[in-house]
Amino acid sequence: MRARPVLAALTAVALVAPASASGQQFAGEVTDYVDESQQTLLSFGDESHWLQPWRAYLDTVPALRLKSAVGINFNVKDAQADAAARLLAANGFKRARFEVGFNNINYANPAQLINLNSLRTRLLALKKYGIRPLILLNSNEGGPCPSKPVTLRTVEPAPAGDTRIHLDPASAAAVVPRKTGLNGFQTAGKMADPLIVSVDSAGWATLSRPLRRDLPAGSHRAATLLYEPFHRPRREDGTPEPRFEATLAGWLNYVKVVTREARTILGNQNFDVEIWNEVYWRSEFLDVNEYYAPDIDTGEGDVTEAILARTVAWLRDRANGVQNIGIANGFASQRYQDAGSTSPAGLTAISKHPYLYGGVNRFPPAYIDWVRPLDAQGDPDGTQNLIGNWHEFFTPTYSDFHPERYLWATEKIYYDAEFVRDLSPHTTYVDGVAHGRNTRPPGAAAPGVWVTEMNLVPADASSMGVTSGDRVHMQAKSTLRTLTSFVNKGVSAVHMFATTFQDYALVDPKFFTTLAQTGVYPGSNAGGEIVDAVRRLTSGFTGATAIASPRSLSLLQIGDYAGNVQFTGDGTADHPSLHNRDVLAFLPFQVTARRFVVAVYVMTSNLAKNYKPGAPTTDPTRFDMPPETYRLTIGGTGGPGVTANASDPLTGKPVPVTVISNDPGRLAVELPVTDSPRLLRIDEPL
């Protein structure tokens, strides 16, 4: 039986099309803007060019949530910390994330940090300017835990494939079995691999796995780890694994030292921690088998689940003095499995890193793998071959390169494939696990969702004509879209990546150059176009207060005069054109009891689309969608004295708004909309 039509019903042209103030007729309209089937028709792993899961619900979010959610990764030098924090705070940033790794514990005295002065500098700068710190607790295989450098001298060469090396007496005496190993030999940038399992009286050292290349005689960089890489939590017989417990004890000591120092420096618990960074990036310390061949650990249990549960429990124990801090699950940042229903009690948020892995997606080619395609009505839209791969009946022509990729239904094969499921009020299931904002561990509050790294890198679209000169303007637009869409759809903290770092820098590098040259704060307007855009965005919510009796806006109708499309269909109900009106983002925030601000933009699929092919490559605005006028009929406000105006935080310019009708509970306005959020402000009389 066919599913209920979704998109085809939403984009039907009205039989009697209303006219604009100038007499122009609608090219089409949307009259059922919110439809939960846009999400619920999608099973895990399905993809669709038409369904829009972010339109399955519409929240009116307190504006305070957006203002408090704006964050950044604070990857600056200590000497820059005060000026950077001052700049960021002046431009609307309220959160900052930085790492204090496991390797910062003193090897000789594990009760101390080796970078305490750096931690103090950063925390005091952030506190000074009212920015809440998020401390990343992480282990990177390049320096996975406390360690001390060792020089190992081999007295004869060892060819690739050997599992023994011959050490001189001093080197042999320095080895700690299963903790000492060569640096950067098996894998570039990885510490202590292979490990030395044992050393005999003649200096022959047995390695944890064969050499991948020839090892010449002579001196080699090495390190001794304070703890072994993580074993699995339980042995095959189900009893606790002592080697896991030993490394976990070291980890929990690290958590204790970092949080103790942070609380002491700040004088309070006004900070958060994130447990781990990305499980698929330089995280081999989580699995001892990544250091051995053949595998040595055949135990049971999930290392990440055990670390997370035990760390959250330690942090929530009042005896440890940091029970009120926020705690994020960073193991979840690159995987879809984590959900509120499976989180440990006491977790504040699930972390996500919804980067555009793979850069630009171009269609066609069609999906030709295991991913099941759905048409506009939610039906399977292809055939499977003998090995289970799907071949679509119809593939539209368009490109996918936009920050909301994981709010759509076109990206189900990468790490954050089910990101929108964890934001949604509709509970859905993945492999039998309940996902959604209301799912929670038994007897505990539901964790939220934090984005702790996010950016769109225009260089990933260089094949589409994007140049380095387009970066800042495109990222300013992407940042505005990220902040408004993610927070409105359910994210409670967004830490953009990053303050500085090559193509990811949100702050103009000239700010830091001037600071270094003069030693004088360059000024709060010296952050560049991206920072300026964030300031204008957050300023649009000035006066935001806690709302005693929250209200909700609805979008009753979208009237589209232009009729433009993201892609052209084949003329059937199964494969209609996807119109711009179908992806018009209407994202309401309540500022005060009598004021609403709505972020409005066309959520275009491709930020690298060139709308002015004749423009010079020095003009980054060639990628800006020309404004299109829409009529928005808004429910939940309206009546005598209600006013509406709009502004564009990307440019800082006002946007014209025409009030078409102003009836009690129903306001109709027209305004030009582009592919960057414009802020529609609605004020009701007192």
C-alpha cells in the first residue's frame, strides 16, 4: 500500500492564486508546512531527495537559548587568550571549547598537570569576559596518556616483518614491558607502537607486532606510557579485566585533576566537560589490539560505554565537588548509535560533529549501494540487484553542499547520519534503540544535543569554482545558517571550529597579526566578516528574557511568487521538482512576552552555486541567491498594533517588510528572502 503523499500535496498550485500587493500571482504555495511524516517515513539508512526531516516539527524557541548557545573552539595561544576572549565576548560568543589532554598529567607526579599555567590563563580570560568554558577530556594516540621520552638504541638493523629488535644494555634497562614503544614508526604521529612486550638478558626485545619497515641500527625516538592502552572491560568469563581497571583508574585520576584545578581557578562550577573527541580520529588508545598483531584481547564489553558511564558517575558524585557541571558524550560525535535512551544517567548532552564529510555530493550519479531511496511520497524508489544494492528509478540533477546536510534526508552513510533523529520530538528507532529529544535513561533527565565542532570549508567546493577569496563570505553565511537552524531544531550549544586554524578560522588572522605587532587590543570590530555576522545575529535578539508563559508561532501558508527550484523533477507525483518554497526555513524564537524574531531563509542545497556566472572570481557574492519575495502567513500573533520589520545579519542592512493583513492571531507579511538568514521581528503592543 502506498504511503500518504507528502511533498506532492505540499506544493500544489492554488486553484485561485492570491496576488501580491503589486498584483502578482503566486507561482505556488505550501499550506501544510509541518508534517511529521517527512521524518517518520524514513527508516534508518533510507535516503530521499524530497523528504525534509527538519520540517517534521516546528518549535518556537526561547531567544535566550540561541544567545547562550553561540560558541567556538578556543584554539589560541596563551598570549592571545585575553584578547581573543574579549573579541569573542563583544561579538556574541558565550561558550568556548579547548582541550586538556590525558597526556598533560605529570608522569612523575600524576596528581599534577604539566600545563597548569596554560589552563589558568585560558580559564581566567574566559571568566573575565563571561564565556563558559567547555574542557575537552581526550586521549590522542600521538600522546595518549602521561608518558616520558626514551631513546632506544639498536645495535643491529631489523628488517620489515621482524618481531624482535636488539637493544644496547642501557636501552634494554629503560624498557617497561607493554608500556615502552617506538614513536611514529608503525603509524605516523602515533606514540609507542609497536610496544615492547619483553626484553631478555641479551637485549633482544620482543615487539607487540611485526615491523612495517626496516629499522636501521642506531638511536630511535620512543616513549614509555604510564598506562597500557585500554583492554576490554571484562574477560571472556565475564569477570572484570584488571588491565582495563588500571588504565581507567589513571583516566579517572586525570578527570579528577583537571576538574579540581578548573574549579579552583574559576572559584565555581561554571564550566562543562566533554568526554573524548572523535572515536574515528586518532583514538587507537581505546583498543589495545591496535598495538598488537595478532590480537591479544578477546574480552567482552564496550570500552567507550564503560569509560563514559564510569566518568559520568564520578563527576556526578557530590563527594568530588563538581556535580553541577555539564557533561557531554564526545564518543557520540562521529557515530549515530548513541541516544538519550542508552545514555548514562547524569549525562547533559550528546555531542555531534556534523561536518560535510566527503565535501560536495553531486547527483547524478544515483544511489547505487545498500541505501534504500524513497520518492516524494515515501515509497521505495528503485530496484535491488542480487547483492542488495539499490538503483533509483529517477535521480534529479543537483549538488549537495550546505551546513544543514544532516537535517535533510540525503546523507545517511556517514558518521552523523541520524543527527536529526536525536533533535526531533518524534521518537524513532535505529537498530531497536529509541532516538529523539524525549528519550532518556531510566529515572533520569533526557540529555540534550551539543555540536562541539562544526564548519563548512569552501575549499571542499573548489571544483565548483570556489576560490580562497570566497572563503570568509561563504563561511559567514554558513555560520549564520548553522546557528539558527541547529538551535531552532533542538541543539542547545554550538561550538564552531575554530577561532583560528587555516581555512577553518572564524576570526580574521589580521586580528592576531596586529595584536602580535603592537601588543595592543585591535578592537572589537576587528574580527572580520564572520565575527561581524555573528554579532549582528545575536544583536537581533537583544532584550531576550526568560518567558513565564511561552507561546508558539505557526506557519499557515507560504506564498511563492518566483517558483524557483532546487532541482527539476520528471513531472510525476513520485518525482516532483523540489521548489525553493519546499525548503524555506521558518525558525521562530520568542524574545519577550510580546516580541518574536524569526530567522527566514531558503535552505538551499548548494552554497557553491554560482548565481552570477559573468561576475569576476573576486566577487564572493556571486554565490548569494538573488532575493525572492515570499508571503508568509503566520499563526499565533497579529491584530491591532502588531508591527513587523526585518534585518540581514550577513550585510547589516535593513530588509523591507510589507504587512498584507493583520488579523487577531494571524499575520501575513511579504519580504524578500535569500539563502542566508534574515531576521523577521514581530512586535505586539503592550
